[in-house]
Amino acid sequence: QVQLVESGGGLVQPGGSLRLSCVASGSIFRIYAMGWYRQAPGKQRELVAVITSGGRTNYVDTVKGRFTISRDNAKNTVYLQMNSLKPEDTRVYYCNAEAKSSGWGTRNTYWGQGTQVTVSS
């Protein structure tokens, strides 16, 4: 089993920045991909950014040029640098990982508990 713990959320003014972190721990054989999702009340959870095991990244159009996803494989950590934040970025942000807990196991998807990001003056 893999546990994901997010941190870095909080209250920030429009135009400000936040850096989210997500640390994976537990039984980890390999993490194939990690990403960030977000969800607002009454709306479906959406993919914000993902980084694959090969280092490829992808972003939802609304955050391109403002958000940057990165990783540190040695620390099993993924980051989301969020710049030029807008009120519409106000969501609960969830860390996601696709991982194997053993060499003979199967890939599973894991989720963090979520961290609140609020953009308001």
C-alpha cells in the first residue's frame, strides 16, 4: 500500500503563488506517474497536471503557463508550483499516483486526502 500526503495549500491573494508538495510512502516498488487533480463544490474532479515516469508532463489548458509540475524520484515526491493564481483556481487539490507495491504486483491508483487552495483578496 502507498500513502500520499499533500501539503502547501492555504489562502493566497489573486496573482500570488503557492507550492504544493505530495510525498509518497509505504510499500513502493515503483511509481509510474504522479499528478494533481482538483475539485470544486458541485463540479467533477479534473486533472490539473501529470508527470510520467519518463518525465513527460501534461497540463489542463486553464493552467498552462502558470503551473509547473515537477518530481524528485529519490524522495518519492511531486510538486506543483502555482503562479499567477486566480479566484477560479480555488479548489481542493488532490495528489494522485500510479504505483506498484511489489515487483509481482499490479499497478494501483492512490489518492491523497486533499489540500485546500483558496484564492481571494
